[in-house]
Amino acid sequence: MNKRLISLSFSLRSSVRLHRPPLYHSISILFYSSSKPKRSKFNFVSKDGRSKSTPKVAVAEYLINQHQFSPETALKASSSIAFLKNTAETDSVLSFLKERGFSKTQLEEVVKRIPRILRANLDTTIKPKIKIFQDSGFSDSDIADVISSYPWILWNSADNRLGPAILALKNILGSNAGVLKVLKLCGWYLKYDLKKTMIPNIEILKSLGISSSQIVKYICQFPRFYLHTQESIMDFVRRVDEMGFDRKSKMFLSAIRTISSMSLETWEMKVKLFQSLGFSEKGVLVAFRRAPQVFCISEKKIKEATEMLLSSGKADIAFIASHPELLICSVEHRLKPRLQVMENLEKKNLLRKIPSLTTICRYTDQKFAERFVIPYANELEV
């Protein structure tokens, strides 16, 4: 018996009962197989009445023995596809991807996340998509990086959309390096006709005076925003305008994006939450204009941060409304420990000048330690 499989058997025996029959069968094969994939046969009757048989190969055993996949990946794949009828086609797919520069880790990631690739047709499904990337100027390593990050490209993306989508992204981002960065984060862009979605939306935003640099930044950070209909984008703009937002503000795009991320009902719930914490109607609008992203924070965090700041005696509601970015800070990892440090320093009169609350929270952890912890380590008993 393969030594790797013997050692694996002990860790898998206890989990066998938890899986459905196909996975149990593939695991059982792992325990007792030889080095060659074990084939089973099932019979079916042809038109002439004769019985024929077609060999089947257990996926987990095949991937481990023939392609040296890890047992974890092999079992994950076998939970979706228990057997293969044609290992020659699968061999051709996996061998082709290896030849194109896919590492063992990348290949396993593709199979683990989209097991159906084991049954794909190399010539009609895989090669055309790889060629589109190659014709677009991507290296083999770039292609492997993108596809292993979003393997559904090989299965779901239509060939007639793939090339135009890559070209559209390149025109916006200026280089294949920019396209590569975006696709590794959100490869599903390639499923859409960007000429009908992203491009018109970008033109709308530019017409509103939003800079290209901001637009590109949001392509990486909030990709779904650009896939709204043009009518929806204009409706988001209208709602932001009605709240008195200055279109020249650097927060204008953030405001539109924030509004786009929630339903009208969710927005109204957030407004009621702020009001329940003591914010006036004007205060809510001030907070939104200064830091729209705060409205995307969970209700629990908004409540905890507001209550923490109020209890510290360092801020009132008006101050928080004017500095809503404070609500983004972690209560446990930033607000509470830093306020405790500053309280101790003030009690011991160790500070010549007391910094503002926003300054305290704006520092990185390292900068805060250098300014307020390390110099007073003995006094603070750190």
C-alpha cells in the first residue's frame, strides 16, 4: 500500500461517516488501493441488445497517484465528482496547464475550487481562453496567477466576452500590470460585457468631475459598484445631491458608492440608529458628508464606538458628528487602549501638550508607541 495513503487513513477514518456515499467510496479506495488507479465497470445495453462496459476511475485515487495532488485537494474534488470515465481527457487538461506554467499549488487550487475542470474539453473549453490571454500580451506566469485566483474564468466566461473585457480594462487601467492586479482581486469582471456596464458608468462619473485616479482606485476596491445600470448610478447621484453634498468634495465618489451599497430601507435604519444615539438630523448629514463610509459599518460597531467615545469624556455627539472617522476605529484594539494610555499620562502630568482625540487615533500603532508609550515606559509600568 502507498505509504502516504496509509498515514492518511488514520486521520480520515473518523470523518468517513460524515460524508455521502460517493465520498465514502473514494476514501475507502484510498485506504486499500495499489499505486495504479483502480477501475470499476458498469454495464449498459446498446441498441443491438449487447452488453457493454465502461471503466470508471475514482477521482481522489487518480489525482493522488497520477498527478501527486495532496489528499485534501483530491478528497475535496471527489466530493463533487466521484468518478471519471475518461482519464485521457483529464490528463490532457492537467498536463496542458502544467506546461503553461501552473505550479502544483496553482493547479490544485483550480481543481479544488472548480472540480468540473477535470471533465472539460481541452480544445473547446481551455485552450481558447488561454490563447485570448496570450494574444492580449500576458505571460504564462501572469495567466496562471489570474486563473488560479479566479479559476471560474476557464468555465464560466464566454470566449466572445473575454477578449473585449480584457481590452476594456487595459484601456482604463493603462497596462497589463494594472489589469493583472484587478483580475487577481475580482476576476469575475471577465463575465460581463464591460462596454455596456463599466465603460458607460465611468463616463458618467468623469462627467461629474470625479478624477481618473479615484475611479481606478475604486475599480480595485469596490468592483461591483461599476456593474450597476447607468440609471441606477444616476439615481445614486441624485440622492447624494439631495443631501447637499458638494460634487467637488473628495468624498463625493465615496458617498455615491456608499448609497449604492444599501437599500433605501437599510439607509433609513442607519439614520434611525444615529438618531437613537443622540445625533440630530443635521448631525447625521454632517457625519455622512465627512465620512460616507461610516454608514457601511455594522450597527453594533457604530453603537459600541459612539458609546465608548462618549463615556471617555473626550467627545460629545457634536464632536463625533464632525469627526465620524473615529467610528471606524476598533474599540478594543485602538480606541480603548489609546484612551487608557492618554488618561494615565494626563493623571501623572507627563504631557506638556495634550493632543486631540483625532490625532491620537490617526497614528499608526508604531507611531503611537514611539510618541506616547516608549518615552514613558517606566511611568506607565509597561
